[in-house]
Amino acid sequence: MTRSFVRPDPTAQTLKDLPPASREEIERMAKAAGLALPPALMEELCASYPAFEAMVRRLPRRRSRFDEPAHHVIAPGRIDALER
């Protein structure tokens, strides 16, 4: 049996409902970041950006800094007890 200790939050704010970036927007963002890519690499960036954008937009936006997993330490023995 697999358990998940992640509780989905139906009120989480994400950007997943925004329209995807156009090729012109991707090129503009690359230029603003100081990237001077040859055409072949720009083509690869434009082809791969939608997958990256989709991942980033699914991330919840409204989080406290105390939600950071690094602030939560669980002893291995306690994890074993939870999995039984």
C-alpha cells in the first residue's frame, strides 16, 4: 500500500489557466535574459519551452516560507511508524 502525506489544496493559486507563451514571447524573454543563441538552439529552446512552462505554471504560488520542506525534519523511526 502506498500512502501520500501530501494534502491537495483546492484553493491553491496557480498559473495553469494562462495561455501558453508564443514564439515571439519566448524569443523576447531569451533576448531579455542576454541569450544570443544560434538559430538551431533557438529552435530547440522554442520547442522545449512549452513543457517547462507547463511544469512551472502548475506550482502553487501562495506559500509561506515556512512551507519549505527543509524546515520539516521527521525522524526515520517516525516515518516507519506512519507507513505501518
